[in-house]
Amino acid sequence: MDFSLSSLQTDIAEAATKISAAFPMSYWRAKDRTEEYPWEFVKPFAEGGWLGLIIPQTYGGMGLGIAEAAVFLNRVAASGAGMSGASALHFYIFPPMPIVRHGSESMKKRFLPDVAAGKLLSAFGITEPNAGSDTSRIETRAVKQGDHWLISGQKLWTTNAQNAPKILVLTRTSPRDPAKPLAGLTLFFTDLDRRYCAIRRIDKLGRAAVDSNEVFIKNLPARDDEIVGELGKGFEYLLDGFNPERIVLAAEAIGIGRAALQLATRYAAERIVFERPIGANQAIAHPLAKAWAHLESTELMVFKAASQYDSGQSCAKAANAAKYLAAEAAFDACDAALQTLGGLGYAKEFDVERLWREVRLYKIAPISQEMVLNFLSQKALNLPKSY
Ligand SMILES: Cc1cc2nc3c(=O)[nH]c(=O)nc-3n(C[C@H](O)[C@H](O)[C@H](O)COP(=O)(O)OP(=O)(O)OC[C@H]3O[C@@H](n4cnc5c(N)ncnc54)[C@H](O)[C@@H]3O)c2cc1C
């Protein structure tokens, strides 16, 4: 068993760290305050071709695996860019997965090169006010009218809708069948045409630079050739992307935990209270050491899941466990870091509180910890399905 990175992965890690280093903590602090999209940050990654990391080379990408994507986004997040930086890149890499795997040849040729080059930002619309964890309950409908479709409904938490010209949107195209509740859902990749969509930004706890929105859709027209894959199979296609996304998000969370740990250990070594560095107190050192150990061990699960996925093995249990463990370990690391800085941990100028706010999201999205445990209870432990 070899636990070291390959030379390609080492190069990827170095490149991600080097590009990210041009965007210091002060840049992210300002973005957090102004809530502006980090276009300047995305640009050098787009120019370097990094947004096409897992897009096949035929369509302008690098054609690399999930392990490479995990290494890459881990280093981006660990630079202090946190979830704001990782998400700004991540949303070029993951939402297009159903198109990569199931889109028509013409859809792939037309859009994937622009996604890989960072020229096409997409919004991602699955969640709705009445359907989050239970996707089968979505109410957004696509109805065929003559030669085109009309989409109407409401999406919630739609990332990137402030700027994206396109949306990958999940719709119901046939009534919900209780025997097959996830059948009859169709994915469209279509224009987010503001004449038919009202978009309202959600004011939220963290990751302020990358917008989340409510999208009210009324009679948005779409063509047959904007359907991803086959009619009614949209959820199946999304499922394909869930495991790799969970693996890479876990790697991002670990990166954020490490960034916080670095800030905290530096502070613990320098801050003198009662005439000695606070890091000399085990009450300060042990939570940081524990966080280090949890992040390290969680990373092994991330790479196990990535290796399973990249070699075509079933990876769902490992991918879900990795996302669960990473969300816990990274939040605990940020929390221990915040405590280490005492009062200054609460001050924006010291950056730990931003990482702490951002990392909290991994416990909720893209899937909640409870739903991961529901899945593992059933699939790893053979307990009755509870959802
Ligand atoms: C910042 C942010 C960005 C997001 N970006 C996107 C995006 O780009 N596109 C998109 O489509 N969605 C996005 N989401 C939505 C996200 O995927 C959902 O919030 C998440 O899946 C949980 O769904 P929900 O919020 O509807 O919670 P609900 O499904 O309402 O659940 C509420 C709580 O109840 C728990 N719960 C529900 N059922 C069970 C059960 N059977 N057993 C145990 N616990 C249960 C859940 O775990 C959760 O804690 C985003 C969310 C956030 C906060």
C-alpha cells in the first residue's frame, strides 16, 4: 500500500497552492464583506485549464480522475480561500457531470469546452422549498407545448443564479409514482432567461462571495435538445455525480480544517498568557492535536473512496463516510482554532471565524449528515431503510 501522492498529483497540489497564494486572506475577507463573486480568483485557474480537470480531453478538458480533483480542491481550500474559493471553482467541475456522462454529443461539443475554459458558468437547481432531502417531491414541472417545453416552479439555494447564463434544472415531467418516486424527473440544461425567472439572493451565514438564490420560474421555454440524456431519467444521472462530488467536497473540508489549524497553531505558539505561550497548555494543544489526527485519518477515507471511484469500483459507502467524517473533523478543527484565538477568534480580522462559518455548510449540503447516516445504516449495516 502506497499512501503518497503520485508525481502528477504532487504537481497538481503545487499548482493549486501556487495560484491560490496570489489571493491572501485579506482578499477573501473583503469578498466575504462585499459579497462579490471572486472572478479575479477564477481567472488564472480558467486560463490554466484547471476548470476542465475532469472533463474529457475530447471536449477541452484534462480528463483527470476524482483523486486529482480532490487533491486540487483540497489545496485551494487550504490556502485560506475556504469554501468561497473552492465553490467558485467546484461549480464548474461538478454540476456539468450529468452532461459529461449522459449529454448528447452535440450538447457536449457545444458547452463542455466553454465550461472547461471558464467561459460558461452554470446555476444548479435541484432543491425546492418543499423538496430538499426528498428530491422525489419536487414540484417544478416541465410541460410539452407543441414543439417546446415550458418549465414552471420554484428553486431554492440555486448557486450562481446571479451571474450564470445557463441552469441545469431538475423538473418533473410525469406524475410522481409512489412505487418509483424518483422516476419521471428530467434534467434540462437551458438558458436562465431572466424574462421568465425572478431571482432573489439569499442572505446567508457564510460563503458570501458565491451567491445562493431563490429562483421563481414561470413558463421558461426549453427545447428537446436541451434535455440531458433521456426524458424521466434525470435523478439517475444526478446520482452518478453524487459520489464524486461528496469525495471532493470532503477533501475541500479537510483543506479548510487545515487552514484553521495553521492559523491556530501559529497563534498558540506566539500568544503569551501567564508568562508562557498558550500552546504550552494541554487544554489548548490537545484539541488542536486531536483535530490534526482526525483530519489525517479522514483524508485516508477520502483517498480510499477516490481510488474506488477512479478504478470503477463501487464507492458509495466510502464516499458518504468520507463526506460525513470530513464535515465533522473540519468543523471541529475550525472550532478548536476559534477557541484557541480567544476573543480574537471572534474578530473578522483574524480569519478563523470566516472559515468556521464556511465549514459549517458541509454538515448540511450537498447532503445532510443525517441523510448520510441514513444511507450508511441501510447500506453498510443492512438496517431497514428509514427514509
Ligand atoms: C449554501 C447552500 C448552497 C446550496 N447549493 C445548492 C445548489 O446549488 N443547488 C441545489 O439544488 N441545492 C443547493 N443547496 C441545498 C442543499 O442541498 C439542501 O439544503 C440539503 O440537501 C438539505 O435539504 P433541505 O435544506 O431541504 O433540508 P430538509 O430536507 O428540509 O431537512 C431538514 C433537516 O431534517 C433532516 N431530515 C430530513 N429527513 C430526515 C430523515 N428521514 N432522517 C433524519 N433526518 C432527516 C435533515 O438532515 C435536515 O437536517 C444548498 C444549500 C445551502 C445551505
